[in-house]
Amino acid sequence: MTDPNQDARELSTNAISVMTQSVFGSILGPVVNEQLLDWLGLGSSDELADYMNQIEAQLAQMETQLVQLQTSLDQILSQEAVIEEQFSDVEVQQLLSNFVTQATTIKQNFQSYVDAITGLSSTDKKMQGEAIGDLFQLCGLVNMQSVAGAMTGAQQVFLPTLAEQRGLIDLQHDLVRGVIVDFAANVENYRIATNGPIVYPNGVSQADPRALPSGNGVFASGAIDGDGHNLAGNAMSTSIAGAFKAFLTLQTQGLILLNMAWLGSIHEDQITAQVTAIQAVLSAMKAFEAAVVATVDDQVALSLQTMGQRLTGLAASNNIRYDYGGGDVRMQYPLSDDWIMWGQSQFGLLSPSIVMVYQPWTYNTSTAAYLGLDTTQDAPHIFIGRSDDVRYPGMGITPVQAPRFGGIPTELQFVRNF
């Protein structure tokens, strides 16, 4: 966004355009352009009378643009610069409190600006005069310094200057991790319900083949991957996108105010400094895309490894027979803790069955084993799917690969604009 060959006006106009496009998609009318900036800008005027003459001289000619400007400003003002309470940590709560304080300062001044533009649009000469006076007061040095300070404060909330501090951009990774961990930690989210006896076409009745005698039941741990992705994506499209847009909205409002007050004045260099600081935050938001995709993949892998459900109880012991190949081979318990219950599928007559997957957290193509409880024999045993793979006899019917996170949702893709 920043270009050393551009002046403050070009830099700030481009910055406002990028931010409004990201928040609104399009603005119904102009926010800043050459004529509006020259007309409404305080510039070097330090007397109310001079400023009033400047405005009144072109008020009639600027009527159409003024109405369009009011429409745009109303649209920007309507966007709530609010961040959800994402975290309970005291330090993060302080960050959010700081943002609210900065937001209040900027929004109050921007509201005054919108009110003044509304007054200028009036046909009432008295209201027009009051609006011009309000604009002049609004552009006062102390007032604009408070706006610039609030903008800087909001920038620090998202991207602190000190490397050892964590800002709201970095903290969004914790939010994403949290929704995945919370889902994985509650096994009821992916417990597989088993049914009563199943009667096969040949008239044989037996227990649901998914009802393996595994301590706490059977589970579709693969949901940690699939639903984990969905929950992470939802957090990005709502809470995270909302936080980023809150920043963009505030910085847009603040930059519009500084443009009006300081372009063409001795304070113009502060506008350039603000644009540079804003760009640093926007660059961090852009880099967030690749970083958060890796965060989702890493957290899903860790949750699968640490919270993916294994067989327990009788099913994970040598006290029940494991058969494959039509019962012609009997095995002791053939699996280890590197295998987790992934979900359910069909395999032969023992349909449906429980799918076990070997180390899915590696994101490599993993060996899968299909297990089903068979009660048609002289003693209940577990049937394990046949395979021609000599390395894993009885396993590997269909390779399984845990899919990686597909990418940030549409609602957050505006970060690519920066």
C-alpha cells in the first residue's frame, strides 16, 4: 500500500479505498476525492472566518457530492467496530478494553463529522453555519491528536511494537486451537450409536457388528478432523473476520478525519506515518492466512494423536479372538495405540463396521482396518478385514488419508487485498 513516491494524499486515499473495499465490498458514494478534500479540508486555515468563506463559496456547486459523501459516511458509521469477547484471560481482556477506549474516541469524532456533513446538506442557512463551525472545531489540533493517538493505540492492540507481546492477530490462533480442542475433548461429539440385533438376508440374527466390546464404546474420531475444520472455519468467518473488520473500520474513520484536518498542513507527515503503521497491521493480517491454515492442521493432528479414541477393554485384549480371511486365521490383539477408531463403513456381511486408522495425524496415506463383532460363531469374535498387503495381513482394505484444512473461508479472504 505504501509507496515512497506517493504523497500523503495519495497514500491515505489508497489506504481508505483498500480498507472500505475490504469491509463493505463497495461504498455507495465518494469518501475522499480531490475536490472534497480541497473543499472540506482545514489545510492552513487557522481562522473560523476564513474556513467559513472557503466552505460557503462552493457550497452550491458541491451539493451533489455532499449528498453522496453523506451516504458513504452513514454507511461507514453503521459498521460496528466491536470485537467479541473471545478470551477469558485477564491480559487479553485488558487488550479488548483498550480497543474499546480507542474506538470510542474515534467514533465520537467521526459521528461529529457525519453530523456536520448532514448539517451542510441542509437548506437551512443557520444549520449550515453551525455545521461549518463544528467542522472547524473538530479539526482542532488537540482533537485530531486524540484521534491519531487512538488510531495508534488500536494498532498496538492488534500488532504490538514489542516482540514479546502478543496482539489480537496472534491471539486468533489460540481461538482456532480452542474450538478444535473443545470439540475433541468431548467424546460425545463423535460417539457412534449402535443398534440392536441385525437380521441378515440369510436369516441369521446377530448383534450390531459395530458393538465391539470396547470399554467406553465406539467412536468416529475422524470427526476431529472434519468437524474441527468446520469449527475453525466458522470461527474465522465470524469472530476473527469481525475483529479484523473492526480494526479496518476504526482506521478508516480515523484516516478520513486526519485527511480533512491535516492534509496541506504542517501535520501532513503524521498522515503518512499513520498509513505506514496501518500497512504493518494489514500485512500481518495478510500473513495470518498461511499461518492459521498451519495452525489448524497442527492442532487437528495433535488432537487426533492425544484425544483420538482407541479400542479399550475386551476388544483391546488377547481374551477375544480376532479372525480374518473367513475365520481361517486366528490372531491375538493385532493393533496398538497407533490405531484410532476413525469412523464406520461397510465391509462384506459385517456391515456396517468400525474403521481403525493407523497414525492419521501424520497426514500420510494410512493403513485402515475394518472391524466387526461376529456373534454367529461358537464364541463371539472380532472379524478384521482381509487384505493382500503382506506387511499388514488382514488390514489395509482401503487407504485413508486425513485431509488437511482447505483454506480460510470467503468471509475472511479480504485479507488477500492487503
